[in-house]
Amino acid sequence: MYTSTPRLRRLAWLDNLRIALTVLVVVHHAAQPYGPADWWYVEGQPRAGALATLSAVDGSFFMSLFFFVSAVLIPGSCERHGTRRFLRGRFVRLGIPVVVGALTIVPGLMYAYFTHYRGYPPMPFPRYFTDVYLGMGEEPAGWSGPSWPDLQFGHLWFVQNLLACTVVYVVLRRLGRPLRVRRGPGRAVAPPGHRALVALTVLLAGATFLVRLRYPLDAWVPVLDFLQVEPARVPQYAAFFALGVVADRQDWLERFDARVGLVWLAVGAAGVALLFLAGADSRWFGPGGADVPSAVWAVCESALCVSLCVGLLALFREFVRGGARWSRELAASSYGVYIIHVPLVVAVQYALAGRGLSAAGSWCAAVALALPSAFLLAAGLRRLPGLRRVL
């Protein structure tokens, strides 16, 4: 029989991985105006194909790994605190930033975009907030989008989706409790090996291709008029959230064979190199639809997702285990960085516009200025009374 118990010694390397993912999020958003063709708050900037490819590589795995790492911590926390207290804490830590951000951070960003790029007459922010952001006024003629009204959750979609996944986990856990009591503790499930990971890649690729027949990349839909969801990547996010829960219950993070993970990391690194050689704008890659490029990209993205997620988990467990004071401080601030970094990044991007810098130069400057600022600001905010429980 097998039962899972929390292992505090693994938290240091998980925290280090979380720091690295947070840094990657800031780096990714700093590249948005200078590479990919995605909608962003700043337009008309010089672009570089390498930054578009970097964005494609990031998008293939880093949010899936965020879902995995977040899910790993959920079962133990739920058991320690009890269902009600756990859910109450999750609604405070996840729900409050979503609501506050949707009423402060996101409308500020959208107002800047409205003022600079939509070409409508100047409008004071209070009127914009009620008429355009909340949609209480009439939709302007020739509205350019990306949606009407401007109300959205921006980068906070992850926090919002994580809260939804957490609620689903709690509901399924309660529904499955009578079954667990009757059957008793189950046997240990072996950590995934090469065959299981290949099977996961194939299943993800198939599910991703099928979803993208209707919902291509960067198509966002409202679920229940509240959740901001990108269906094209739901198979990856849902799978890795579920795997994170199982990994905690079965102690896979400690039992997983590092040699397997490092082999997949090498595969992922080779895939990244090949993608940079081909370029994300290759005619062989497609965002969705019933065609060969869409199928090819679904396979490539799924392979990158599995290989890089598994590989980085093994890499950090084996080689980045330290828990120094500075790393603990960065880890404690990483969630706050995710919440607040986009306004800082966008402000720097606006300041750099028209300075004559290349795409790579603008990107490097945005990272150099916004990244330390975000960590310093997050560290200060979480020390304010009342904010420690949230940030």
C-alpha cells in the first residue's frame, strides 16, 4: 500500500524552478511588441524573427509547467488546512488579485492602448472605464477590438484559471472520498518512463489538433461569462494540472528517474534549436485548422511541452537544489511579480518607443529595467499590512 506524505526538502528546488518560470514570464512579455504577431498593448515596434520564435518556445511549455508546479502544492495544503479553510485561503490569494487587477491594472493598460492606438477622440479615464471598459456606452463605430467591451483579465487569466482548476479538484476530491474509503489506500503508481511520456506526447498532440480545428491559437473565449480561456492550449494545461496532483499523491517528484528527465531535456533542447533554425513563421507551422501545418505544430508543440517540462523538473531537482536566503526572498516575491509585472513592462516599452533601438535592443532594455523593478516592487508590496496573505 502507498500513502503520500509532504516532503519539505523538495520545496527549495521547486521554489527555484518557480523563480525561473516567473523570470521567463517577464522575459516573454518584454518580447511581445518586438517579435510575435500576437495582440499587445504596444504597437508599431521593430520586430525580429528570433524573438517571435522565442515567444513560440515559451508558449509551448512554460504555463503548462506553472500549472503543474501549482497543482503539486494543492493536495497537501488541502489536507493540512481542511477543505473550507483551504478554499477560503485560495479565494483570498487567487480571487482578490483577479478582481482587483481587473478593476485597476487591466483597465489602466487598456486605456493606454485606447489612447495611443485606436484613433478615437480623447476621453477621460472615468468615462472610458464606464463606457468602454465596462461596456455601458455604445460600441464605437469601426471598433478595432480585440473584443467589446474592453473588460478582460489580461495576464491574470492564469490566476483565474488556476482558481477554477482548484475548485474542480476540491469538488472531485469530495465526490471521490466514499470510493477511497471503501477501497482503502491504493498501490504506488510508478513514475512515468519513456513509454509513458511518448504516450502523453501523442495524446496531447491529438487532443490539441482536434481542439484547434475550431479554436486556433490566440482565440480566447469567455466561459460562463467570467473565465478567460484559450481553448487551443487547454489540453496541455488540464493535463499538467492533473499530473501535478498525481505527482504529489504518488511522490513522483522524488521517485522520478533523473536519467529519464535529462534525456527528455536533451530532446527538448534539440527541438528548440531546430525551431530557431526553421523559425516560428515557417510555412510548415499553423495555428489551427484542418491542415498539415496545424497538425505539424500540434505535434511539435506537444513534444516541446512534455520534454521541456519533464526535463526542467529533473534539472532543477538534481542541480538547482539550494535554498539560500536570497532565493527564498525571490520565491516569496514571485507571485507578486506575476501580478504586477505587466504594467511595468508596458511602461518601459512605451518609454523605449521611438528611441531608434533595434528589436533585440528594446527587448534587452525592457528586461533589464522591468525585471528587477518588478521583484523590488513585489517585495515591498507583500510587506505592507494585509497584503502578505494575498501576495
